[in-house]
Amino acid sequence: MAYDLTDIKTRMQKSITSLKDELAGLRTGRASASLLEPVTVEAYGSRTPLNQVATVTVPEARMLSVQVWDRSLANAVEKAIRDSGLGLNPMGEGQIIRVPLPELNEERRRDLTKVAHNYAEAARVAVRHIRRDGMDALKKAEKDGDMAQDDARAQSDLVQKATDAAVTEIDHVVAAKEAEIMQV
């Protein structure tokens, strides 16, 4: 793997974008089909995203409806939603699973902020992995004689600055989402 600072920054930005997508699924008041996007279902011998085995719709402001395509997966989908850590309690009615959204009380808001912080930590870990990949590529380039030691040090400083900037952005994104969740 060759060292490329632009590629490293792009990959870090993708981690941040992924975090924003996950946080968009965290509901703050109104039901949203994207709320169930992180849910994976044990289907056909592997973990499958919910949107590949069912259709999620929003029939009312505080209700999600999940139409399972294969009736044999209805129980697995219901279990996956219940075990997702989103604090939802689905009710199965054949191929249709209704997911009422509980009112956001103080405890529920705190739970959602914990979920947001978990998403943020996963994004930070991804950014650190990208940083490690970049540093490994720099060490290899230096060892192979493709880059002078001084250049490698300068580039590693740039990788570290990119990492710090990405982590700072992650912190800002999660702080904004936390403020949105805690707002009554």
C-alpha cells in the first residue's frame, strides 16, 4: 500500500459521513424509516441489513411499520429490532411488524445520547485505524528507501493533524446531536 495523504483524508471523511448517517437514524421526536437502518437480521445463515429483507414505512408520527418479504423471517426481524439497542418493542402481526416509538422521557433521551456516543467512538476507532494504515505506509516507504526520514516525519505530522481534525469534527457532530436529543 502506497502512502497517499489525500486518500487518508478522504477515508477519514467517509468515517465522519458514516457517523452522520448513523446519527440521522437516531430519532429525536418523529418516526423516521432511517431509524432502523443500523439493524441487521440473522437471515439465510448470515447477518443481513434489515432493508434487504423488509420495507420500513412511517404510517404515523410515532409508529414504524416493517413489511417483511419472507414470512419465515418475521420472528428474526422482530428479535433483531428488539435487540438493536434502540429501546424499541416491536409487535408482530404476521408479515407486518409494528414498532411503536415510546415518548422521549428523560431516561430515554439519556439512552439515546449513550447510543450516539457509541456511534462516535466507533467512528473515532475507524479514524485511528486509517491513521495507523497511513503511518504503516510511511514507515514502509521510509524503510524501502522511497522516502527520506525527514520527509517521512513531516508526512507523519500531517497524518496526525488530519487525524486530530477528524476526531474534533466527530466530537462536534456528536455534541450537536446530543444537544438535539436532550432538547425538550
